[in-house]
Amino acid sequence: MMNTKTGKLIAFLIAAVALLLLPIILQSTGSNSWVRIVDIALLYVLLALGLNIVVGYAGLLDLGYIAFFAVGAYVFALLGSPHLADTFPAIKAMFPNGLHYSIWWVMILAAVIAGIVGMILGAPTLKLRGDYLAIITLGFGEIIRIFLLNMDRPVNITNGPKGISQIDSISVFGLDLGKRLTIGDYTFQPVTLYYYLFLFFVVLAIVLSYRLQDSRIGRAWMAIREDEIAAKAMGLNTRNLKLLAFGMGASFGGVSGVLFASFQRFVSPESFSLMESVMVVAMVVLGGIGHIPGVVLGALLLAGLPEVLRHVAHPLTELTGGRLGPEILRQLLIALAMVVVMLLRPRGLWPAPEHGKSLSK
């Protein structure tokens, strides 16, 4: 027992050191592109962990999850940029330098707003299951995107398809993560500084997910997932529990959206398309529904795989004489990889042990 605990502690320390050194090693290659890819992958991990609450724990298929990501991003874009001050003279009079609220207050606000929007979505869908629930949530995600796309007239709120730019970067204890940090002879690039912030939120989300999983609420969600009628017969308030699952998962998406907006310094409706929702669902399913390590693995693989295959697609394009573009080949390779994985590992790359046992019986 002692050797097992020691081995886990050593493995944890090695993983922690590797994660801390990863952006420094990638930055030393002379290009920040790989660090940026890892940053985006961590954002997808946050999204996948939030969706795992809805899909993995409560068993509610949500194909419009990216809408909550958009809500968080636009909340910070409006409150952390000069857009509203430039559009409305009354706001300009009160805030001559524009609205630049602290991101920490906006993050709480975005989590609350996204959670409320999630419960609003969940309310009319409580009696729906399976394909019908998926269709409703899919439509909801598209409604939010189209809403953001057309809210530039008659009053310009979201700036429509042009998007909102000049969004504030994050400051942590007076340190602006949007600027370089020089310590001695070494310079940390902004993408590296954002990496550590995203890593902190990912670790926090993992801890919260484990706490939820082991709580009475988490067990109630899993009971609903396995058999809703039996759970209701045992006295569980399935209505409130489903609403809580939608709200809790949406809050994760709202926080992720705030981080995305501050990292990109620009948001537009094109960043929140249906394909993004499908990718997040694929991350949860590919990694292992309801299993936190599997969800993290699936998110990292699907977020990084397109960039890795980018280097494979170009040589294949040359072999075909340019008849197939690299983007088409890249999407084809991603789809083939996902099909092969799901054929070989139908329960996901890293399924939950107890879920696997129940299926094998």
C-alpha cells in the first residue's frame, strides 16, 4: 500500500513538473505556435469538463453547448472593451475611457448568466430524451449564434459579423498577461503566461468535477442517467437535478468563454458554430463519457490532432497532384481517426472502470 501511494506521488510530481516546463520547452523552439495550440487545447479541456457534467453525469445529450461558451465570451467582450462606450454616447459620458471591468468580476457574472441561460434551455426540455433533446439543444445553439450575428441593428450591441475587438487582456496581481515578462535573461511570451492561467483553471475544474462526482448530487445525476424512472421512484427530484446539471455545465462554458475572449482579444459569431459543439461532444465521447481522465485525454487529442495532421496533409496533397486540398485531407484524416478509435474502443479511449464492468456483464 505504501509503495502504491509513493508511486502515485512520484508520478504526480513528474507530471506536475512536466506541465510546468512544457511551454518553456515549446517556446525554446523559436516559435510560439505550439504554445498557442496547447493553450487552445486547455480551453477545450475546460469546455469538455463542463459538457461532461451534462452528458457524462446526467446523461443529457447537449449539442448546443458552444452557446454558453459564446455567452461568456460576449459578456467579457462587452464589459472589457470600448465597444459599448463607442456605440452609446450615454455610456461614453459615464465612462470616457470605455468599459474596462475587472475580469474576475466579469468571470463571476459570466458564469451566473451562462448558468441561468443553461437552466432556461433545460426548462422546456425536461421531458425530452435522446434524439429529441439533441435536436432542441442543437437549435438553441444555432439561435444564439444567429442572434449574435444580427444584433448590430437597429441598435449595435454585438457588432454583428464584424465581431468585437480591442478586448482587455487579463491582469493577475498587477501582471498583464498580454505583455512579455522578463526575468533575468529569460522572457516569457504572453502565450506562455496564458498557459499557466489556463492550466490553473483546468486543475480547478478537475477538482470541482471530482467533488461533484463523489457528492450526493453527482450520484443523483448518475442515477438519472442510468434509469430516470427508477430514480424518480426513489424520491429524487429529477426536474431540479436536470436543471442544476444544465446550469452547472453552462457555468463552466461561461468561464471558458471569458478566458477565450481575453486570450484572442477578439470575438465573432463564426467562432461559435455548430461544428465547435460537435467537436466538444466528440471529445467527451472519444475520451470516455463520465470519466474525467478520459474526457481530458479526448479533449487534448482532438484539439491537437488537427494541427499535427496539418503537417501530414501537405505531403499527401503533393502526392495527389494538388487535386485534394490540405484542409479537405486534414478533415478526412481526423474523421478516419475518430472512426477507427470508436471501432476499436467503443466505450472511449479511457472509459470509467465501473461503466466498463457494467457493460461487460
